[in-house]
Amino acid sequence: MSIRSSLHLHKPVKDLKALALYFVDKIAVIVMDNGENRINFELIVKFHKLLDIVERNSSCKGLITTADGKFYCNGLDLDWALQHSTEQVEELLVQLNELQMRLLLFPMPTLAALNGHAFAGGALFAIAHDLRVLRQDKGWLCFNEVKINGVFVKCHFPLMRTKIGFGHNYTDAIVLGKRYTGPEALSSGLVHAAPPISLLLIESIHLLKSFSGKSGYPRESLQLMKSDVYRDVITQYQVDLDSNSMKKAAEKTKSMSKL
Amino acid sequence: MNVSDHLHKPVKTLNGLELHYVGDFAVIVMDRGENRLNTDFLDCFNELMDDVERNSSCKGLITTGKGKFYGNGLDLKWIAGLKSPEMFHEFFVKISLWLKRILVFPLPTLAAINGHAYAGGALMAFAHDLRVQNKEKGWLCFNEVFISRQFQPFHYLYIRTKIGQNYTEAIVLGKRYTGSEALSNGLVHAAPSMSLLLSESVQLLKSFCGKSGYPRESLHLMKCDVYRDVLEQHQRDMSGIGREKKETKIVANDVKSRL
């Protein structure tokens, strides 16, 4: 049972191979299909292209991102990082954070439908969405940076804290890198639902629509509201860009990739 | 039934503080009656923590008490006997540094709450990553509000990060929690029977560590990042304590007058 087969009535509006865009009843669905869907320049560029198409579609009322197979996203492409310079890794982090911010402030409600593992950068990517759904029976959601000498950029902390909340779920997830199955993520408030895989997409669409209601969100209003609610994230993000935070993160990523 | 009934001979004993090992986990057992905080307690505790840090095969730290108390807060009688505001000030710096040390310790930490954890004892428990409280005896309680005491500014920040939603009830209203209540309010991670306190604590710590445990530096840095606001406030509080010498004299006299 694959995500794509549950989209069998629909042809992709745009197919970029590793990434494809579908429209299902006024909801955009971006499907990643590239093994571990590790984050590199190619994925980021393609993602932006599809997000542009989604934004230009005035009848679209929401965005779901998902993937086919065992992984939603297993984080940064560390093999790539190993083979490239610190400056290039820094550029990757800058672009990744830009994509995350775009998702965070997207003028439509967003939902990450986790078909499988979401580790490290993949977990962060999922957290940048408004809603999360994790399949019930397989796959983990895990911010395992602490276990692999990984690093967050400063703006990630207010982001994770706002989404997860203060309390032991936040500290368990981030300080101790706890690994969550669907049901565990649901009871800890990290995801909004944990259906079986065959219902992942249907329940995601249903959940998204339950928030949108009949008329959906006025786009500008939603974007402004997100900018207000995530004010501290945005402010810290600006600081991170202006300072050498990205450079430091790149250096750490490089040394991490060698392990 | 004492927690330490399950432990073998301590590796080291310092004035009622015992250091044991259970597999790869260090267990500090406090056996000083109410386990109240004074300079001798802190000096001995710090020395045992030094030993734990120096043991490169150690993968985690559990702290617990013997008998009716985990910790009943500051040793107010002893404080009242301090001869000068300078000694008072020195003690408060020491206790603040000790709490910070536990907060960012380079190993996962767990407070196994065998009995009452009041005021400073609760502060100590919350400086740990994880908390397990027995469900049969004792309360966890920040009762400062009832005895006209305030927290240091940095305390508020780490308590808030650890507790989350029920923060105001716990701090403003000084609510007291049995093990079961603490569990359902997100203050502790488990509430086993007294006889299972140690073994469940060890199990819980193991479940976070996984096979390889945490790289020490990575864990320490992650804690510094997650608790960045706490550490920044802690710095300010430390220099503030210097400026407040006049006030500490007033507080010291105030404490004296209460006894």
C-alpha cells in the first residue's frame, strides 16, 4: 500500500521525479519519493518550485506533505555534506532554514502526513507544519540530534517549544532525543492523529478540512497570524542569519558527518 | 522498605551521602534525615558528582533518598546560625551553581523521589532530566508561597520549561502532589510503588539511553541550548546576588526571626 496508490484517481499536476504534486479536492499533496528523502539542494529547489505552483493556485485551500515508503525524511544528506566544503554546507543550511521558514509562514494550513520515519532534520521539517499525522504501526518521530552530535540553529528552539509546548514532552523530545511511535506521539501532543497507513492520507485531508471549515482561511490573514505567533522564531532567525550561527552549525555538521 | 535495600555496598560514603552503581548507572543515596541543604551537603554532593563525571563508563545518574524524605529544602536552622551576610551570600551562590550543575550535567539525570520533596528539595528534583515518584508516600511540592519565600529568577525559568501547562498551579498556588497526581499532571514520568522505585527508574533511564547512551559533550551542549534562557538569567542572578548584599542581611534576620 503506497501513498501514490491512494492517489490512484489523480494524475500528478507536476512530477519532478524525487517530488510530485497532486491536487485532491482543493488540497495540494506533495509526495516525496526518493528513498530516505534526505535534504540536499536538489530537494529544496524542487520543493520551492512545487510550493510556487501551490501558491499560484487560487482555489487551493491547504497543503499536505508526505512520502512513499519507509521514510518521510531522514534528515540532512550527510554523505553530501561529507563530500562538500563547510561553506557549501553552510549554504545548504541557509537554504534549508529559508524553506522551513517559508513552510512555517505558508499562507495556507499545512500538514505533514508522516508515512514513516522522521528523524533529525526530517522531524524539524515536520514540526514546521501546522499539523502532523503519524502512522500508527510503523516509523518513528525523533529529534535525535543529541545522540549524533547534531546541532540546532538557535531559531529552532522557540519553534520546537511553541509547537510542542513547555513541559516534559519538550525536554524529553529535544534534550533526551526520545523516539515516538504514532500512538506515543499522539499522547505526547507531538502529532494530531495516528491512523493506520491505509487511512493516512484520507484522515490527513479530513483533519485539514476540519480546521479550514467551509470557506478556508483568508491567505493574508493566516500568514500575518503565523508571523505574529512565531514572532520570536522570526526574530531569532534574522539574528541567526546575520551572525555566524549558520557557519557554526555547518562546522558542527561537517564534523558530525565524519562519524 | 528502603530504596537502598536493593543496592549493594556504596563505592563511597561522605557524611550520609552514598554513591552506588547499578550497572552503568550511578546512584547517589541521600541518608541525612530530611536531607536539608547546607554547605556540607553541597560539598559532599559535588564531590560525588565529580567521581561520577570522572567515571567514563558511567551512562546516567540517579539521585534518591532514604526514608521519609527526598529533600525538605534549605537547612533554615543552619542558615540562621550563619555569622555574616557574606557567609549567607556565599551559600546562595554555591547552591545556585549546584542546581545549574545538575541542570546541564553531561549525563542523563533522574530524581527517584522516595518521599517528601519540598521547596528546595523540589527545586533539586526539577533540575534533573527525569523524575519518578513513588505512589505510596510523600508529596512533591513547591511550598515557597506558603512560607513567604521567593525563588531566584532563574528558578522560574527552568521550572516553567520542565513543567509546562500546570506551572502556575505548582508554583503560584504551591499545590502538593502525590506520585499519582504528579504523573497525571506531567510533573514526573512515572509513579511506581515504593518497592519498584529504583528498578523502574533504572528501566526508564535505560529506555532513554538506548544501546550507546548519550555522547557527553553533545548532551551537555544540548542542555545548554535548550536552557539558554535559564543560563543567561543565572548569570544575571549571580551578579545580582553580589549587589543584593543589603537584602541578604535582611533575609537572614528575617529567617532568624521565624525560627
